[in-house]
Amino acid sequence: MEEDHRQNGQQPTGIGSLQELLQKAEGLLKHQVLESNLVTFPEDRQDVLRLVRDVQICRVALNIQHEELLKTKRELAKSNQTWFDVFDYAPTGFFILDRQRRILQVNRAGARLLGSEKDEVKNQVFSRFVAPEHTSRFLDHLQDSVENQSKTPCELALQMRNGNQIFVLAQGQCLPSRKSRTDLFLMAVMEITDRKISEKALQTSERRYRSIFENLQDVYYEAAMDGTILELSPSIENISNYKREALIGRCLYDFYVDPNKRNDLLNTILKYGKVIDYEVNLKDKNNISAFFLITAKLLRDENNAPIKITGLMRNIDELKRAQGMLNAILAASPVGIFLIQDNKITWANEAIYKILSYEFNTLIGQNTIILYTDRTEYERAENYLNEAINQSGIAQIETQLLRKDGSLIDCYIYASPLEPHDINKGIIRAVLDITVRKNAEEQINLLSQELMRAHENERKMISSELHDRIGQDLSTLKIGLDTLLDNQPIVSQVTQHRIAELSSILQTAIHSVRDLSYDLRPPSLDQLGLPKTIFQFCDDFSKKTGLDVDFSAAGMDDLALDTDTEINIYRLIQEGLNNVRKHAEAENVFIRLLASFPNILLRIEDDGKGFDVKQRLADMKNEKRMGLRSMEERAKLLQGKMEIKSKPGKGTKIVIEIPYKKGPDRASEKKTHLDR
């Protein structure tokens, strides 16, 4: 039978050949015979036994094949599960479609792309999830994959369940059936939304920078290390008579007035890696030269070898011409101008040398302290200028500067940074010599003081005449009139009444003369002193006007003031109260007079309607009223200063500061005036 099997070539289906199975079964059967001690049969029964033995061998062979098939099935199931897990958990979305493009199977990533669960996606037509504008593109891709076996991916927009749209890269592949027909279709889908957004942003950025490049006012350029021009912005055509295309590929050396300057520039870039505002002189095709500022940077490869230079060029011909004109203006200016950096003079025009009587260029590198009278004035002026520049960007101060010959000049110093946003680049100082003006102002001030003194002397004389002569004569006349009818036995009622009326009129005239005398020059000023005279005046003013005037003085009783200061303080208070009465609509006035060496402080404050100070000071220039202006002029004549503080509805405060000037001891003066 073995021979029959061999001749027929029959082998059971399964793993391994029939011969191998039979040999394996025969070996296993011999082992079983030995273990079971089978009884051998006689010779005549050998054919039957051989047949039985062949059957047993086939049975064992079938059992072995069955076991191997079961093992293969288990391994296949395990392999299928492994590949299913790979399919299901793959990061790329996979879809298996049938001939109608329905989704038969989808992995987790594919379902996530559509914003759904796997069961919700199955049996849905895939094109349902494709954006309408990409449906034809999807169908064309499927057809191309089927007909031409194309593996070219296509970009699609998919519509998620929540309405959001994503972009994907899809690639299809046919899965042939046993009948060699395309029944199934495998679609691999990978999301590229972030890439599309990045591409869109890149395109937008590219358009923006392209627009900047094409509209750049300066000239952008790229050049090889040998000077070959690799790239130029279109702005080159605005500053030269060349076309951009005609310059690319040319050598930079051809355009330098001095080609050695190109080598100097190149060496500087190689040394420092860059240059900023490097000045060069270039020429055009007509050999007309122009100045340019170059800012450039060296680019290197991964081996640190220089490969090219990129940078910007700016035409500064107009700037150079303007700079030349400015230098001419500065040279001709009568105002001294100089530049300082780190408190040292780095540039100065000719005028400053003339003002300070220094030889030309001898101030360069000098510290500004040599310009001041002493260190105290240097620190005061410099600190003030620096603080003012930091706060408002500009400063001015009045000071005295020391000339080389040791003489002093009065001047104004104006200061501002060369670059508003970077004071480290230097501070421009302008010095205006005001010595002549100061001398003239001093003369005017002296003349004004003399004029005021003459006015006061005239007032004093008139006051004395009114008080001592006219006032006395009127008093004598009144006494005579009042006693005219004494010792007259019979006087009519009409006469008595008429004389009484005349006496009353005369008494009013006496009071008016005395008031006028007091206003011109209060006699009590020489008799009682300034504080008591002011107190008496405030008391009388309060009674006449109804204003509540609160006056107090501190440190003034034993203070010997000169006559000018005394009368002017009195006039300031007099004028201040009159202003309150006329304009303030106040109920209360507070006056404080304080001796605070080396100054005397006067403060006049009311609770009236107040005003806008800036507007009021501006209006004073066009008004004929002399109230505040007169007070300010008096303060200036005394080398003092006046400050006004007021707001509408908040009252007004006037603060006057006058330097103290000592006068003669009042106790040694004779009292020549009568009390009021």
C-alpha cells in the first residue's frame, strides 16, 4: 500500500509532505508497539498485519497533521490580532471602502479625524465627509488609483461631525479580491491642518516681506566674498541710473571711487562680523559719486567659513549737504554751541571759543567743570540740567561761566539730548551771553528803584504837608468856626445851623486830608514800625470794607529794615487787599509776615472765587489793570519773587519772597511825625 501511495503521489493536505508524515507516524507506532508488548503474528498473517500497520500509520499521520493545523490556526489568529491592533492603534487614519465607497472598517485615528466613534462611521459613504469643493478631487483620486494604480497622495478638506473643517493628505490603494476584481479600497489619511496653517502664515509672511523688500527705501543687498552682487532690492533704481537686473552679477569693486575702500570694509566685516553706518563713496555709470552708509553682516556656513555679506545701503548725499550747511550755520552763529559726552566737551563751534576767550579746539576733551566759577555752582547747574532733561527732554538755566582770563560772564545755558531716546550719544549745549543784558537790567532796576524812591519821597513830602500844614490849618479853622459865635448874645437859629453844617463839612475834609496823608505815607511807619503799622492798616481796612482780615507777624519786631523794603512791603499788602476787595468776592483774608533769614516771606491768602492762573497771567499782558502786575514789579525791584496759586472756586494764595536788607536802627532816628 505504501507503494500504491507513492505511485499515486497522494499526499494529505496540510503542513509537510505525506512521506514525512508516514515516517513520523511509523516511528511513533514502533514506540507504541514496544511499550504495549504487542504479540507478533505468524508468517502467514504478514499481509494482513502489514495492511493494519499501514492504516495505523495513516491514522497517526492524520492526527499529527491535525495538531499542526490547530497550532497554525492559533498562530494565525494571534497574528491577525496583532495586525488588527497595529491597524486600529496606528497614528494614521485608515479606511477600508467597498465598491460603493462605503466605509467597511476604520481605525481609531480615522474616526478621530471625523470627530466620531468607529461604529458611527461604519457603512457611511466616505465622500459624505469630504468638503463639497473637494468632492470631485476625491473621486478623481479614487479613479486614478484604480485605473492607473497611482500612489500620488491628494490634499482634501474633511468636514468633522462638529462642523469644523480639517485638512488631510489622503492616499488610496486597491485591495484585489480572489476574482482579481477591485472590490475593496484602502485609504490612508493623515491630518495636515497645522501644516496648512503654517503654509498659509508662511505665504502671508512671504507676501508681507516681499512687499517690504520691494518698497524698501534703503537698498538691501547680498554680495559674495569676492564682491559679486547676488541680490538687490528694487529701491536701487530710485537712487541710481541702473536697473536692478543689470547690477546683479556685477562686482562691487567697479562702483567704488576708491576700490581700496572696499577692501577696508571687507576687512572690518571679517574682523568684527558686522559694520554699522560705515561710510563709503560710490559712483554710477556716469562717474557721478555719492556717499552711502552701509550696515552689513557676515554670514558663515556650518564650518564657520564666510560665504556672503548681507546688508543695507542708504544714500546720505542730501544729509551730507545738509550737514555742511548746518556746520556753516553753527560756525556763523553768535550763540556758543558745544556737545558733551560723559561731562566732556567733544565738539564746539567758534562762537563758544570767542565767548569764553579760549583758543580754537582747546576745549575738546576738557571736563565742563572748567567753565564754572567753582564746584558748588558746577554741581548745582549740572544736576539741574540733567534732571530737567530726564523729565522733559530739554532744560535751561541761568548761571555764570568763567572765561579763560578769569573774568565772569552771565549767561543762559540751553540743553537737550542729541538723540531724544539715547542721551548717551551726547547733550547739545547752547550758551547765550547775557552779560550786557544783565548789566542793562541792573541799570534799569537801579533806575526803577530810584524812581520808586523818588515817588515815595514825594509821597512822604505831600503826606507831611497834608498832615502837618493843611491838616493843622483845617483843624485851626474848624476850632475858629466852632468858637465864632462865642460871647455873641443873640445869634439866630439859621446862623447857628449854617455854622454847624460848615463845621461838619470841615470835619469831613480834615478826615479826608488825614486819610489821604495816611495812604500816601503812613506816619506810624516811622513811629511804630512795620508790623504795628500793617496791623493798624488791616484793622482800618476791615472796618471800612467788612472783610475779616487776619494779620500776624513773626520775627519782625526787632528787625531793622531799610526804608525801601519797609514801604514796599506795606505797599504790597495795601495792593493785595485792594485786589481782594475788588475782584475776589471773599469774606476772609489771611496775611502772614515772617522773617526767615536771609529772606522775608509774605503770604496773602483769601477764600474768594479764585481764577485760572495761566489764563490770568496771559490776560495781564493785554490789560491795563496794574494789580498783580504792580505787585510782581515791586517784588522784582526788591530782587524778590512772587508766586501765585489759585483755582476757580478754591481761593487765591500769593507768596512773596524778598531778600532781607538791613537798615538803620530805628531807636537812633528822631521822631518827627505826629501820630495819626
